[in-house]
Amino acid sequence: MYQQMIFVNLATNDIAAAKEFFTALGFTINPQFSTDDCACVVISDTIITMLLSKERYADFTDKEIADSTKTSETLICLSAESREKVDELVEKAVAAGGTVTGRTQDYGHMYGRAFDDLDGHTWEVMWMDPAAVQG
């Protein structure tokens, strides 16, 4: 059965540092699709983040590349299996050099926090109570 995938492409200032950051979060680097100017970060079977040097990123767009430390160009949200897993991933991100951003969102049935990676890209981590999702 076909499973649709998402490839999130992000510009980075330092490929090596970005690779270290994302492996510290527990993700893996696929060497088959990684070079000196890009890194393929495997988040899950269906979610891949391509970290591209700004020069390589520019090959895919005619637009100005956002300075993600000053401008929000995207909010990337990952699901988590529990509230504890939300906190765990954010804590790993901070330990690896990321920063907590925004406020904790706690609505009882939904819990989320966010962090910025080394380049300022915002990653939200969200848990939702399966009973609330089922209606």
C-alpha cells in the first residue's frame, strides 16, 4: 500500500552542527541522501527533513531565503505519543543547543511545547489524547 511521505527542506548555516543536533534528538542521518551540502534526517518512515546549505537550498527557489532567527518561515509540528514524550524531545533539543520558544500549551486533552533548532527553525511537539481525537 502506498504511504505518502513529507520531505521538509530547511536551510542551515552549518551541516555538521545540524546533523549533530538532530542525531542528539534521536533521529538518524541517511548517508545515501547526504552530501557535504545536505543531510537527510530520518524522523520516521514517512517524515524526512532535508537540511541544505543555503547555497544548495537556493538551487530550489528564486525567493530570498528567510533568516529563520529573525523571521518565521514555517512551524513544523511533530506528534508525540505522550505528554512525557513531548517534554523529553524538547529537553533533548535544549541539551543539544536548541532553545525553548513560545509557551507551553496545556488544554488537558492536548499538550504541546516548542523549540527552535540551531538555525532558528521552530519545531512544535504535540500530544493529543486519543479519546478526544476519536470524538
